[in-house]
Amino acid sequence: MNTTFALSSHLFAGKTAFITGGSSGINLAIAGAYAAHGARVAICGRTQARLDVAATQLRTYGGEVRAYQADVRDPQQLAQALQATRDELGTIDVLVCGAAGNFLAAAEDLSVNGFRTVVDIDLMGSFHAASLAFEQLRDSKGCILFITAAMASQPHAYQLHVGAAKAGIDNMMRNLALEWGCHGIRANSIMPGPIEDTEGLRRLSAGSALGKLADSIPLGRLGHVQDIAAAAVFLASPMAQYITGVVLAVDGGQCLAGSAHFNAGARAFLDEQARSKERGTPTVAARAAAH
Ligand code: COA
Ligand code: NAP
């Protein structure tokens, strides 16, 4: 991981960060940026092998790292991971709720369980983490960062489930900022735009549709995981000590351009998935994921 911040590498010295879904992609980059700035870091996820690889990567920054197998849908597993973090690394100062699930599905094809699964991981998982970490965050006067998405505030086709879950997270974030401000706890959301080389984007777009999506972004490119990590460092730092209850878009201005490009590309992507299924060949997304 390559971090290029001109901030002190001791910015988070003596602090502990816990990142749900921290074993890959954007969340791993956030964990890496905290570690690079001196934090002790704990991550959780469902897949032990992926957690092991991520923990090895994070240890290259020289600080203490823990990786716990925990499904955010299971409050008991999450409570154990949060308590183990307190016991082994110290009271949590920064909680990042980043675990999520996503797939494209037309509203009429979305099963009850498909909708529920994404709401369970994204919204319920974020609630579990925030409520179970409350005492630690109150003791540390810490902060929470939720990772949401443009679907929370603007309809994106075939993302009904994600939009509902992420909108719920942003509203919960504002409520927590309101209620927990008196304890010195800040709560904010980061709303990433399309971030290249991530599982999330591979599930939504590929090929020429992805090129058109990138062209529609005012700053003219897809985001990098480090763009999100930089925002996560800022929002958790003393520089943001008077910022709470905000959704920070880190998207190159994509939300200004609307979701029309996404919608057109997503339809083409869904059609390609259907054709590939009929032919029994892997989709562009599956081929991309294999690399
Ligand atoms: N289209 C429509 N429905 C889908 C789907 C798709 N592409 N993928 C899953 N579902 C439905 C399933 O059919 C199932 O509903 P059903 O019981 O009515 O058939 C439901 O979603 C749950 O699927 P399941 O595979 O049992 O869930 P899981 O808990 O094992 O996995 C997912 C959760 C589906 C979100 C899975 O994609 C995942 O683990 N994602 C994590 C990684 C990720 O999404 N990264 C990007 C983050 S933005
Ligand atoms: P990713 O690499 O797939 O990250 C998701 C992580 O969550 C994985 O490490 C996954 O690990 C974990 N996870 C999934 N379900 C879980 C569960 N039930 N319990 C615990 N951990 C779970 O995807 P990403 O693209 O980097 O996305 C990261 C975050 O950014 C998400 O919140 C996503 O919604 C948001 N976002 C992404 C983009 C983008 O362009 N990529 C855009 C906007 C917002 P396991 O599968 O091993 O559990």
C-alpha cells in the first residue's frame, strides 16, 4: 500500500481504530492509512484467509494489528471482536463501519431475502457496530465513520436494496451525531464515488460502460482507494474535531452529474450477465475479478 500524506506519521499514535470489512478494498486502504499514521488497528470480516493476508499487509507499517473473524450481522461475534480489541489494543478511538454487500438486481427480480441480506449487512451491521462500541467511544471521546454511497441520496437503477440500506446509515449517522455529541462522540459518513480496482465497482460496471462512467465524472477519472483513505484520516483527526453529522462526498464531483450514465451502463452490464449465464461463460466482471 502506498500512502502519500504529508501528515505526521504519529498523528494517531496511542489511538486504536476498528474497521468492519477491513480485509479488502476501500476499508483495507483506510486501515492502512491509520496504521501508517501510528494507530493500532483491528479489522473484522467473514473470511479468515483474507483477514490473514490483510493483517500481514497492515503489520508492514510497524504497529500492532489484530484481525477478527466476525460477521457484522451477528451482534455476539461483533461484541467479542470489539471487546478483544479493547483488551488487546486499548479502548477504541475510531470506529469505521465499512462492511457491505452489493449486486445489481432489477427491483422486480429482487427477492425478499436479497433485499434483507444487504440491509442486514450494511444497515444492521453498522448499527450493531456503533451501538456495541458506544461505551468505548464514550470513554475515548472517539468518532465513527460510516461508508455510504451515492445511492443513499439519489436513485440508481438496480440498486434499490443498496439505496435503502445506505440512506438508513446516513440518517442513523445524523441521529448519532445529535445524540452522542454530548458524550464527545462525533459521527460522519464518507460517500465514495466509483473507486477503481475494487470489488464494489467490479460488481456494478465493466468495459465500455465503465469508461463512460469515468468520463461523466467532473474531475475526469475514477477514484483511488487512497482518495477515500485520505478523507478517513482527516475526519478521524483533530483537524476535524468540530465536524459531526456530515456526509462527505469523495467522488470527483460524480454526484453533481446524476446517475444517468450509471443507469445506462448498469442495464448493459445486467444484460451481459444474463447472456453469459445462458452461454455458461464468465462475465466481464467475473473475468476482471479473477485478475
Ligand atoms: N442478483 C439477485 N439476487 C442476488 C444476487 C444477485 N446477483 N446475489 C445474491 N442474491 C440474493 C440471493 O439469491 C439470496 O436470496 P434468495 O435466498 O431469495 O435466493 C440473497 O441475495 C442472499 O444471498 P446469499 O448468497 O445467501 O448471501 P450471503 O450472505 O452469502 O452473501 C452477498 C451476501 C449476496 C451480498 C454477497 O454478494 C457478498 O458476500 N458480498 C460481499 C462482497 C461485496 O458485495 N462487496 C462489494 C461491497 S459494495
Ligand atoms: P469489498 O472489498 O468487497 O469490501 C467489503 C468488505 O466487507 C470485505 O472485506 C468483506 O469481507 C466485508 N464483509 C462483507 N460482508 C460482511 C459481513 N457480513 N460481516 C463482516 N464483513 C463483511 O468492497 P469495496 O468496494 O472496497 O467497498 C467498501 C465499502 O465502500 C463498502 O461499504 C461499499 O458500499 C463502499 N463503496 C464502495 C464503492 C466502490 O466503488 N467500490 C463506492 C461507494 C461505496 P468478507 O467477504 O471476507 O466478509
